Amino acid sequence: MPVNLSAPDPASLHPVPGVRLGITQAGIRKQGRRDLSVIALDEGASVAGVFTKNRFCAAPVQLCREHLALAGNQIRAILVNTGNANAGTGEDGLARARQSCEALAGLMGLRAEQVLPFSTGVIMETLPVDRIIAGLPAALSALRADAWDEAALGIMTTDTVPKAASVQVEIGGVTVTLTGISKGAGMIRPNMATMLGYVATDANINPALMQALVTEAADASFNRITIDGDTSTNDSFVLIATHRAAHARIESLDSAEGQALRAALIKLSQQLAQAIVRDGEGATKFITVTVDGGRDEAECKLAAYAIAHSPLVKTAFFASDPNLGRILAAVGYAGIEDLDQTLISLHLDEVQVVRNGGRHPDYREEDGQRVMKQAEITVRVNLQRGAATATVWTCDLSHDYVSINADYRS
């Protein structure tokens, strides 16, 4: 069961003017499940994205980068299939991804480069492009502005609940909407950014600002989560702006209006990213790891991710076992070469476990265990080297994680 996460109320997901979504069952891997989605964008929309840094990136990731370079602000459709990642498929995978774009473009009266393809699922299997093409008319006939909840269902793989959210913000006296969906539960350590995320807004923003905005939002959200430390071949996070809101165009992210949009996007992106962790494969606990007192943010992130990635730390949290020397060991091997261990402090929520690099004299193991039995836990480490800080979000590692991934292809 996910950690304090339930399916979104469809009524809470605000339509974004200029965006319609259609979902259908194409039988890409299994019959009887929604696995093919089309997001149609009205003319004039702008799109920017960040993608996996895995060098073995999937065919659709390669094609998205190509189409964004070719079509720029003329992207008109997003095509998403689940069940098959179309990764590790060579030239044949690229050809099949192109074929799917050409088919959708033909039905919508577009050029193929105006379609961005996305795939998620099993790696190194041939994409059944014939099933995708056969399903496209049904997806197009289902296009609706209020289908965000169905789209969240349609992009799931091992997720147990759909992930979607909306926020609204006042900009120039006008209500601006941001609505998004994400998917992911395993093979999660985005590095941009098996996660996908799509956020649309009607904000009127200079298209030249979109790439900086989506990159900053990813760095504050999807690039701060880890379930198992694996960077997928298919990770993608896309921002869509339809420019329909009736406020003056945002020309700078440093303006009051730009900062308001930035804050709303980061808030929504963090909510979607944290939902992925809460639904981590086999997760029973949601863990916030904050490292303070670094000389710069980079070394704080090194230590935070060392803790969050450690199988020994994560299994201890699953067992509610306060074997907390594992956290200190992770900080020690994080790669901060001149770290002074005699300055380190460690808290679990309000319980101080370590002071000056050693066990706090007032710490009692039963206090640590009490915190570790909670569904939500905060780990705080202070390096006592400066003023920088960084936070990442992770989950525990349970028996079910192994079972889910052992049985994934069956």
C-alpha cells in the first residue's frame, strides 16, 4: 500500500485551456488496461522538457529531443504508451517510434515532428507499433479537457495509484492553472530527470523562458527523489504552456509574476515527485533526508543521496530497527574528502541521536525505534561546515520490492 497517498479526486483536477487528453486500451502488453494516451495541444502552445541522462536512453527520448529541436514551439501532440519502454531496441526501436509519430500526425493533420512520443515499461522488447496505431482513433475520439484523472491511470506501470494534482495561483489579477500527472514506482533515481511527468499551465509566458523553468522545477522535485538508485532509460518531465491566461506576458522569471509561476510549478512538481516515492514498490515508509551545514549544496546532496540510496539504511527503516550507524557510514563514504566526523550531528525527527560525531549521551534506542515505526520520518544530518542545505525524499526497502521486480515480466 502507498504511504499516505490515495487516488486524486477528479473534481480537484482543473482543466487547462488548450489541452485535451484521450486514453484507450491498445493491448500493448496486457489486455484490459488503459495503456495508450494522447495529449492534444491547441496551436500556439509551447513545450519544454528534461530527459534522462542515462546514456542508454530509449528511442522515444532520442526522438523527443530531435522533435523539440526541429519543431520548437509547434509541438501539437504527446503520445504515451505503457507496457513497453522501447529501450535497448536499436535502429528498429527508433523506426517504430517514428512510425507511431507519423501515424498520429496523419490522423491529426500534423507533421511527424510536431508529435512527442513517450514509452514506459519493459526494456529490450520490440514495440508493438501496430497495436499503437490501431488504438490511435479511439484515443483521439476520447479527447476531453477534463480527463486528467484518466490520463494518470493510463500512464501507470507498477504504480498502485494514479498520481495527479492541480494548483492555481494569482498572476496579474488573473487565476492561472497548473495541472499535472506523473508515474513511477521503481527504477527511480531521476537524473535529468521508468518516471514520466507532464504539467500543463495556461500561464502566458515567453516561450524562451520555458526550458529554464522546467529545468529548475525538475531540479527541485523529480531530481530530489530516489526509490532504488536506478536511473531509468526513459525518464522525462515535460512542461506545456498554452498562454491562454489573460495576464500580461511573463518576460522574466525574476519578476514578481515569474516568481509566482515558478513557486507554483515547483510546489506542484514536488507533490507529483513525492507521490512517486510514496508509491515506491513495496514502500511502507516515506523518508525525508535533509543535510544541513555543508559548504555548498552539492556536498549536501552527496551525503543526502548516500543515505537515501543505502540498502542497509533502507532495510533498517523497513524493520524499524534503529541501527543508525548505517546512516553515519553512508555520510562517511558519500565523497566529501575533508569531512570532519567529530562535528557531525544526527536527528530522527526531534530525537537527537548523534552529537559531535558520537552517540548523544541522552539518546535511548527506544526513542529511535519509536520514530522509525512511523509512516513518515525525517532524517536530519548537520555537517557543521557551512550554511548550505539539501533535501531528498526516499522510502524504505521491503521484501515486496524484491518480489515485485522478480515477477515484473511475468
